[in-house]
Amino acid sequence: MSKMQILGFALLGALLAACSSVPYAQRMQQRQQAYSAAAGAPVRSFRLIFGAQIYSWEPLSDSQLVVYTVPNKAYLLDLWPCNNLTFTNAIGLTSFANTVQSGFDKVLTGRPYIPCIIKQIRPVDLTQFKLEQESQRHVDSVPRSDSGAPPPSGNSG
């Protein structure tokens, strides 16, 4: 493969990545807004269940993270800006006696990165979160004509 072909593929890949990042950024912003709307008042701490393991997690930005302790219990964590949070494949949480506290415990994103201090913890009302997500979905509907014939194309020729 020539250098020009490699350069062409690299430019094509960069162009495709740039085009696809706009909807991704909008989706992330919508999810962040939905979680923030469904989050309750700040709490001091939360307990990890099942041997201090995290059931699931989702980064919303470099300073927000959602942690599920069980399938139906989630917490929105506000962090100081955190390197690698949106790109890491795994996270860890520091805790004492399976309790994670704001201002004390940290999110770990990998060995070369500094741990991220948890500024605030808010429980997420998952029922409200689902309602927020449903309200963000937009469906354009067009009533069907009674005749059964396809709509005119606009070209009479």
C-alpha cells in the first residue's frame, strides 16, 4: 500500500469520526440532562452492595458519572474534572466499610491517571429518569391519507 493510500484512508477515517461526533455529543448532553433532572438532593454517602462491587456505570462527561449499585439503584456523582473518565474501560471506587463518601472517596480510572475526588453524590430516581428519556424522544408522524394511494411526488411529467 502506498503512502498516499494510507494518508487517504487516515483522512477518510478522521472525516467520518468528525461527522459522527455531533450526534454523539447531543446524545450525551441529553442523557446528562435527563440524569440531572431525575437526581435528588445531595447525600453524604451510599453503600456498595454485593461485596463492594459496582453493578454498572456510565460516564456523562469528564466531571459526571452515574454508578449503579444494583440494577434499580443509581447515583449521580459530580467529580472534579477527571482525566480518562469518558474513555476508560473500567473504573474503581475507593470506600471504607463498603461506604462511598463525597469529599473523601475517589473514582479510579487507571494506573497513570490521578484519582478523581467525588464532590457530590445524588441518588437518581430511575422512574423519573425513564420519564425524562421518553420526553426527549421526538417522533414525527404524518397522518395517512384515506385513499390508499401513495402521496404525490411533486413531479408531473
